[in-house]
Amino acid sequence: MIITVASFKGGVGKSTTAIHIATYLASKRGKTVLADGDLNRSVIQWAERGGKSVPFLVCDGESIRTDYDHLVIDTAARPTDYDLAALAETSNLLVIPCTPTTFALEATIGTLTTLPTDRYRILLTVVPPKPSREGEKAQQALKKAGLPVFKSMIRRFSAYLKAENAGVPVNQIRDPKASEAWLEYEAVGKELWKVAKK
Ligand SMILES: Nc1ncnc2c1ncn2[C@@H]1O[C@H](COP(=O)(O)OP(=O)(O)O)[C@@H](O)[C@H]1O
Ligand SMILES: [Mg+2]
């Protein structure tokens, strides 16, 4: 299976999402490669920090390895309509992370007008904790606009920053919220597996 992660705004958890989807696929579904197609090479540097603790293979976007069951691609930020259509064509599903903020939502809703809705699914990320209702409100707004959105949302946890620094996925971090955080990406993985197999 090929899963492509793309977003219209930087800093919305695109690389974090690619890393955790790859972690899910590697632990539950088979040999997984994550291709870092972004110019900043965040995933490659992250994997260098983590070394052997990284549960999947990482390569760059130019020389994609072919020895995998599943491929996850972290794309360069801000794809054009044309890029997006091409990415959708070559992957089982496009995952579009988006924070529940007006700028990110506007960028996402405004850009996704031409892509068939069965080719992608929006994932709300860095969702503020309760009592904030921003996550639910954003989910409603996206649904109202007719856009497909993951049922599971990814909340904001400082465990992700620890994981980023250590070069490992959040399920390898010692943090009171690490397992809660991991459960959310695991739920995304399960949802994605169902949708993308169709
Ligand atoms: N759910 C989250 N909770 C808290 N911090 C997060 C979360 N997701 C990502 N981050 C942090 O936000 C920053 C941007 O995330 P990143 O995945 O690098 O975004 P992008 O690839 O879209 O630029 C990173 O420091 C990352 O660790
Ligand atoms: Mg990134």
C-alpha cells in the first residue's frame, strides 16, 4: 500500500503524521519504507537521531527503495493542484493533516476543490485539549464543506516533541501521555487501512 502525506501549510504535523502512520504499518501490516520527499529532510534527520530504534526504513524522495510492503511518502510542502492529482493517482490514499485553525482550514478547503473525495482524507492534528472544542468544530466545518475527514483526531501532546528530539515514534517515549497519544495514531492507522484497501 502507498500512503502519501501532503499539506498546504507548514508546521501542521505532516512529518509527524508520516512517521506515525509508518510506525503503525510497520508494527501491524508489514515491511514499511518512509520516503522523505521534503526539502528540509526532517524525517531523515529524525531517523539519524533514533538509529536502530526507528521501526521502519527511511530513504529520500529521489531514490525510493522498493523492498517494502507499504510505502509512506512525506511530500514537499504546498503541492499544486497538478502535483496533488499526480500524487493521488499513484497512492492508495492521500492523508492531509490540518490543524483546527482558520488559516490551515481555509488553505485546505480552498485547495481541495478538484480532487475526488475518495482519493484523500483530512486528519485533524495538534488539536487543543478539552475544554477546547476546536477539534470538533473543525471536523463539523470540513464535513459541512463536503470534505472527507478522519473520525480520529490527533491531540496536542508534548510527548511528540520528546519523540521528535529522540528520533523515535511517540510509543517509545517515557511520558505519562505517550500511550494515549499513540492510541490516536493507531486508530488513524486502522481507519486508513479500511479506507485505503477499498
Ligand atoms: N499532535 C501534536 N502535538 C504536539 N506537537 C506536535 C503534534 N504534531 C506535531 N507536533 C510538533 O509540531 C511541530 C511541527 O510538526 P511537523 O510534523 O514537523 O510538521 P510539518 O511536517 O507539517 O512541518 C514539530 O515540532 C512536532 O513535533
Ligand atoms: Mg515536515
